[in-house]
Amino acid sequence: MKGLHRMAALGLAAAMAVAGTVPAFAGSPEFAYTEEKWASLRDNILEYNEIPDLVHEYNPTVLNNQSTYEQNRQGDGSRSSGDIAASYRQNAENIYDQIAALDPDSPTYDSMAISLEQQAKALEAQASSAETGNFGLQQQNQQAEATIVASAKTLMISYHQNLLNLALYQKNLELLKEQYSAVERKAAIGMATQMEVLTAKSNIETMEMNILNTEKGIRSAKQSLCLATGWAYNANPEIRELPAVDLNEIAAIDLDADKEKAVTNNYTLSINRAQYSATTVPETKENLEETIANNEAQIRSSVTSNYQALIQARSDYEQAQAELILEQKKMDTAALKLSIGEMSQLEYKAQEYALENSRTAVELKEMALLQALETYRDGVNGLASAS
């Protein structure tokens, strides 16, 4: 049962207490959701649309980030973020003064100068972070959580893709074994060469290796998905099917409007803008102005690229559907030929496999389309590349 989610989270908290980093809480309070919603999150079923809530409530990284944020928010209240940043910058300036006072002729000059400069730059980075205060940390946490959600969705899509491939490979293996037997029979009466026999056997071995690798991919995706959503890595939740893609949603996309939404929502850009508003250092402001302009251009470019990839994925899906229709017609013809003795059972089975391959291709292309749509949505909602 997923009721173990909270126990696992509390166990993690206890373990982390020993290590010195203790989450202040494990997820949201009871009133955050209805009883029905909590029951759904705590059952032993993993549904695609539950992933954001499961990550928010049970992912160890998210819980630890929430705890760190709360600790920082309750930290030094006697000084403003600006005062703390100014202190860091003053310490950095003091180090630069030390560098200037070093003897250039000293044999240790280079190593000392490099070491001190690294310390100064680290202090400057801390100053920039302090200038955004808890807003910067909060944005970083939200970005991390959104990234984990996106990764978990990708894992679930990959899990189902591998399941489809496994089923197809297993059917292909059956066909290859029958073809191998047929080649052996032909070779026994001198109608096939030994090379053809070896090739048929090699095809079986290759497919068996594909099956093993795919089974490994299924296990890996499942384990990573379980960890991301709060289960133990070796848990066995019921993983439900993926949602269908709404083609109308894609058709209704307003790319220009979404590019501006992406700029508004972008986590990285929000932090840089907050730093720009908070800093009083002219050089820092100038650098941030350039960074922000580059961020905005890159975000719009990233969303455009994601949109183009989405449209290509839709085209690939539609092409796979068209190819399935053609393959079904071939299957109908094969059935007729088999009935009148113009096609062998082995040839018919090969055509059956070709039809199954086309059906699987349609499902795989739809999953790829779902992934492309999620990537586009994520970009608009704040995760578009800003650099």
C-alpha cells in the first residue's frame, strides 16, 4: 500500500537526522487534500496524472528542499538580504586586496592568487544568491520539483514504450525460430546453404539479446519511477496506462502567446530578474542586463524548437497510422492468398508480424507525441532552456 509512502518519508527523515539534514516535515498536512485525494495518493496504484502530487508529497529531494527553505526562512532575521549580500561582497573585496598585495615574484604567487580568486568569486556568488533572499531559493526548489516531475513522466512513458517493444520482440522471436527451423529443413535437402542457417540462428540470438536489454530497461525505468514518486525502488505498484493525446490541444496552440508565457514563467529568468532588482552594484546590474536579454531570446528559441519537435512528432504519428491502414490491407490480401493456397503458413505468420509491428509503431509514435507535448508544456510553464 502507498500508505507506506509517509512511513518511508518519515524513515528517510530519521535516517537523515543521523546524517544531519532533517526534513522538517514529510509532505503536506492532512487538510491539503480531500480524504478521497489522499486515498488515491496512498494506494498502490501509480497513475500518470498523479505524478505531480506524488513527487510533491513523497519525493526525498523535494521534501529536503522544502525543509531547507523553511530553515532559511526562519534564519537570521536581524539582517536584510541586502545587508548579507553587502557583507559577502565586502569580504570578496578584502580578498581581492590581498591578491593585489601579493609579491608577484614569489614562487607561490600563482597558486596563492588562484586560490584567493576562487574564494572571492565564491563569495560573490553567495552575495548574488543572498540578494534574491528566499525568493531565489523558492524558485530553485520549484524548478527542481518541476524537473523531477518531468523526469518521472518521461520514465513512465519509457516504461510503457519498453513494454510494447518487449511484446513485439517476443513475437518476432517466435517467428525467427520458425524461420530458422524452415531453413534447417531446407538445408537438410540441399535447398539452403549453411550460411543461411547461421544467419537465421544469429537473428535469433540478436533478438534474444534485444529482449534481455528491453527487460533491463523496464526494470530500470520502473525502479527510478518508484523512487521519484515515493515508493521503495523494489516496490511493485500497479502502473496504469498513459493518457491519450488530445490532437485538438496541439492544433489550438498559439506559439507566439506561449513564447511570452514561457518568458514570464521561466524559473531561471525569474531569479535573474530578482537579482537585478535587488542588487545595487553597477557592474552586477550591467552583467545581469545582458544575461536577462540572452535568457529571453534563448527561452523563445527553445519554445519554438519544442513546438517544431511537437509538430514533427504529430506528423510521425499520423504517418504511422497511414502505414497501419496499408499493412491491414496487405493482411487482408494475405488471408485470401492463404485460403486459396497461394501463401504458406510461415509467410502468413510473417505478414501477421508485420501488421503487429505497424500497430506497435502507432502506439510508440503516440507515446513519443505525448513526450513531445509534455516537453512543450514544461517549456511554457517554466522549464524552457534559458542559456
